[in-house]
Amino acid sequence: MSETVGRFAPSPSGPVHLGNIACCLLAYLSARHQGGRFLLRIEDLDHLRCPPAYGEQVIRDLEALGFDWDEEPLWQSRRGKVYEDALSQLSSHLYPCFCTRAELMASQAPNLGDTQTVYAGTCRHLTQEEIREKSLHRSPAIRLRVPDLEIVFTDGLQGEVRENLEQACGDFIVRRSDGLFGYQLAVVVDDAASGVTEVVRGRDILSATPRQIYLCRLLGLPVPRYIHIPLLLDPHGRRLAKRDRDLGLDRLLQRFTPEQILGFLACAYHLIKKPEAISLPELVDCFDLNNIPREDVSLPAGLFEGL
Ligand code: GLU
């Protein structure tokens, strides 16, 4: 079997918070426990929301917790040419979309229980003449046409996942109207370019995975193994968010050692029984994917004492 290559791929739109760290931790432990390599990629495609200083801070924060990676971190904002090449490979599946946000909202039926919406295909069949005319007024986004196809894969934690692309999302954006490359495209291109074999990330991204698998197929790229981990909740069962400023790493490091923070997270994910300080190498030894629950997990109350 080939070597495992794992990665953590944060979008640095703000300070690192515990949800990010949990993701990094599990991706790291899984790769290292298998004796594999681990990579870091800064997903700063949206360079206005993710300025370089934030990406640099993420790197410092992860280093402060003891994480290490085997190559220089990859910055998506510097890889425009690679995404451009991927888009030209896909050209026969692409079309320009001139829909405004308001038009999209009006034409889309919200998807069941999800924030994902299904594109109605409004611009799918525009004539060359219509495209020329519309281009005079508005720069288009670029969409990828999806077939009536069911994508099936087995997630390392969530089990078998099936999704019909046409019904679940419809044609999706691979380049935004402001020129930014789509997240789905960049992720699959970069994972393949770095030889990533295992993607460990939050369960909130599970719904994007069928689109990514489809892109891999079109581009002839290998599909990595996916492990979508449950999300972190506070002791009241609420999802952690960037607004939970007290759970930002800078604040946490004023109150706890890195080993204590790792212990809180490892305990939340059932890797250890008590929220006690523990080092990364010790966690690598005791990591077992089978111990990680499928449902969202709560942080130990001790973390919140004194807040
Ligand atoms: N950049 C994405 C995020 O921070 C994660 C992408 C991925 O792991 O594939 O939510």
C-alpha cells in the first residue's frame, strides 16, 4: 500500500479557533499514526477575506501547539495558473452564468435541511448571441454542467454516502464572477498535486464531497479517502463559531498549556478518557479512528471554567 499523505487546509478568514484545531489534530494524528506524511495548505483563494497576515498567524498558532508538516505550506492565492489550466481541461463542461444573487435566490428551491441550494440551470442553454449581449453588462461566473449521476463513496466515519449531483446541487460554480476560482476546484487540484491520499475535515463539508469526486473524475485525478469528523459543540450543545472569541487560540494559550488544549480536544473526540494534558506524540500513539464518534461532540466543561 502507498504511504498515507494527510493534510490540513484552513481558510484563514480570522483567528484560529478550536474547531479548526480539532480538524488539524485529527488529520495530523490519523496521518502520523499510519506513519504517513502531513501537509499544510492555506486556502486563501479569497485574498480579501483571507489576507496573508491571517495565514501567517495560522501557521504560528499551529506551530505553538506543536504541529509540524513535511513541506512548505501551500498558499492557494499563489496558484492561479494551476487552476487556470484545470479550467481549460474542463472547458467542454463549462458555461458562463450571468445570474445575479437576487435571481438565484428567486429561482432556487432550498435544499432539504441544508443551506445548499440547487441551481435551476437558467444560463445552461444561452445562445452565443445571448452570451455576447449579456457580457456587455456583467462579467459571468463559470459553472460546471453536472449530469443526472449518483456519486457513491464510503466515508471513513460517516459510512456510505450517495448523492445525485443534479438533484442535490445542480451545475456549480468553478469560477466566480469576480474572477476568484471556486473552492471545489482548488481543493481537488491541490490535493492531487500534493499527492494527498487522505482528507480529514469537518462534517460540514461532507455535502461538497460528491462535487469534488466528480471533478476528480473529469480531471483524471485520484480520489482520496475521506473522513468527515463530527463538529465541536460547547457544553450547551451549540456549535462553536468564530464569534466565540474566548475560544480563539490566543486567548486559550493565556489560560492553558498547548498540552492541556490538546487534552480537551482529544477527550471531546473520545481519544482519551479524561481532559488531561497530553503531548502530540503521545496522542499519535493512542490514536484510533474507531474511537471517534459519528455524532457531534461536546467540549469538556473544564475548558469553559473562568470564562
Ligand atoms: N478550507 C476549508 C475550510 O477551512 C476546508 C477545506 C478542506 O479541508 O477540504 O473550511
